Amino acid sequence: MSALRRLDPDLHLQYGGRQGGVEERLAAQHSIPFVSIAGRPVSGGARAARALVSLASGVAQARRVLSAEQPDVVLSTGGYASTALATAQALRRRPLVIVEGNALPGRTNRFLGRWATLVCTAFESCQRHFPGVITVRTGFPVRADMLQKHSASQSRKAFGLDPERFALLVTGGSQGAAFFNQLVADCAHRLIAEGVQILHKTGSKDQDFQPPEQDGWVCRTHIEDMAQAYAAADVVLSRCGASTLSELAIQGAAAILTPYPFAQADHQTYNARELTDAGRAIFMAQPDLTSGAFAETVLALKEDGARRSHLVEKLKEWARPDAAKDVAGLTLQAASVGIAGGG
């Protein structure tokens, strides 16, 4: 949204999505008019009928909104919250731009892709899922503050860490990861004893996790400045969502990637594998991630600065720090041309 406004300050924006969801909060933060559109996840069984009824209602709402606003283009990031608006735009035969951040696109984007004017992807392998559609590997847009660079020593000081000591960052995403929390608890004593300090984003969801007071192990339920957290770390243990991987690449990290095994269609594994197969990170599947194996991997990286540097550089090669600007520019181009996709 910010990138679109920077390219065209007079642009009229409207944000459509689920009432009470993150879309409405983001719209309010950026002073963008918000319209609530009905929708729910599409699933099998008895819920499928309710989801289809909700989608039909949402498409009807969206068509009324689009008829009143007459937008030149709709930009969709996928997910059920955007399905109705993107479908309604496709029915109008007007420009539709889709952003897909995962290596394996979601069902919504695969369905809508056939009518898209353009699909912007983060992973090259994703493009094969949109045959006959113009695709561009723009990367996945991240927040502007993720582009900022921080010094390692100052970042460590900011989190109460020793500025000169080797640091491990553990992050399970916005809500944390109970598996990661227990993993670190099982090996923290060994890691600290062997010279590793830990910055641990535990998340708000695992309320049963109570880390002990221990020097060298800093736990935070939430970290606002993740760019600084990445800068503080020599090694990062992370899940493999689209935003997280894009942030890691931009900041540059020696990363151990452990996909969330219960993600929709196991898409995090596809994300991780594309990077690790190219030597950009280390893959450790959750079923194989024992505390001993994890500690050995971290300690081996601690002793091998050349390998850490190689991982950092390889991951940075994949980074697309201009993703937001490039997606915004292509969206405005699609609006100016006014041509819809196939179907």
C-alpha cells in the first residue's frame, strides 16, 4: 500500500477483506477505506456447502462494491478473504493482479490465476502452476522497516545480549511455535555452556511455556523490530512462511529451516526445500529435530564461520528487497493497460 502511494500519491485505494481481521487493522493503520466482504475457508464435508454459500454472498457484495467504485485494477494476495473481490473482478473482465508468496500456490490463487492479468511470485518454481499466464518473480513484499540494516553488536545490546558473543535467534513466526519452545528448553543449558547465547521469540500462543531465568537465554513473547533481531543473530532457527523467508533473505542469515508440518498442503516444506536444495539454508524436518541434533548443528555452525558466510550470501542472492516497489509498479501498469487475463 505504501509502495503504491509512493508511485502515485493521488491514487485512490480501497481495501476489501474480512471484518475484524488483519485486513481491517491494516487499512485503519494506513487510513484506507475498508469494505467488509463475506468469505470463509473452503473445505470438504458439511462445511463445504456453507463456504460456497458464503463465497456466493461475498461475490455478490464484491460486485456491488466494484460497480460503485469502478477500480482500474484489483490486487489480490490470495486466501479466502480476497476470493470474492478477485472473483468479481474476473467476472468484470477487468485487470486482476495476484501476489503469490509460496512455492506451492494456495487453492484460491491457483483457481483465480487463470483469469489474472499478471501473477507476481516469490519462488521461480511457483510459475509452473500458472500456465498461459504472465508471471514475474518479483519476490514477496515485506514491511519497509525490514529493509533497515543494524549492526550486530548494537542489536545484541538492544536485547540485553553480550555484544561480542555468538548468538542464536529462535522464531516460530507471529504466534510462536510450541515445538521450538520445548526444543530450546531441552538444549539451552548445553548451548549456553558452549558459548551460545539465545534470543528466543516464544510467541503468545504457547501460554504453558515458562522459561527459567537463565543468563544467556533472553525470551520475548513478541519482538516488534525483527530486522534488529535478525541482525543480532549469527544463526536463525525459523519456520518457513513466505514473509519470514523473504525477511530472512533481505537481512541475510545463516538459517536452519524447519517447516511447520501441519501447514495447508505442506506448503512450508515446498518453500524450505527450494532454498535448501540450492544451498541457501539448512533443512531440518520437525520429526527429525531432536535437541541433540539441533545443538550439534548450531555448534558446528558456530565453529565454521566460512559456512555461515556462504549461507548468508546464498540466501541474499535470492532476496528481492524491491519487491513492494516492483509489485506496485506492475499493478499500476496493468491498470493503465486495462487488459484482463484469460479464462
